[in-house]
Amino acid sequence: MRNLPPPIFIFSSIVFQAFSGIFAKMAALSLQDITMMVYLTNVFYILSLFCLVLQAVVWQQALVHYPLSFLYPFMSLTNFVVLFASTILFHEGITSANILGLAFISGGITLFSHFSGGDS
């Protein structure tokens, strides 16, 4: 994994975190009963957990290349992926408050990454 370019780890971490939430929503919508066996056999729940494991692995690799204070704001980008996926997959609406919130997140990430520098 160390031969991959470091930004791949940031991007992968965001994607796996977002997909974990998306699969968790799909699991919640598909559950008929709440028992341990139902959770353990629900494919969406298993995929959600699998994405969390993958996210943890690539996050550790990202931490090798960048300081935590630089990396952590990028996890907010998960909000973008989840918002648009929830609109497409679950037919949830996007409000002006959602757009304004994402604009603030984007501005904060841009400022923070510009002034904190990611070179290590």
C-alpha cells in the first residue's frame, strides 16, 4: 500500500466512511425484526461493517503520510457524498440549509488545508 499516492488514502477513507452510512441506512430499511441473527445475516449491515474496516485501514495509511490536524477536516467531505447519495438512493430532498451547510464546510476545509499545510 505504501506505493500508492497518499491522496488515494484520503479519498478512499471518505468513500468507505460514506458507503458505510449508506449501507447502514439500507440495512435499517430492510430489517423486519430486531434480533442479533437478523443483523448478522443482513447483507447491508455486513457491507456497512466491511466498509468501516476498510476505512480504518486506509485511514491508518493516510495518517502515515499526513498530520491528523490536516487530515481530519477532510472527513467532513463525507457529508457531500452522503447528501447526494441520500437524494439519489432514498429520494430524500436537498434543502437550501443543506447547500449552505456544505458551502460552509467547503470554505472551512479550503481555509484550513491552505493554512495548516499537508506536507510532512
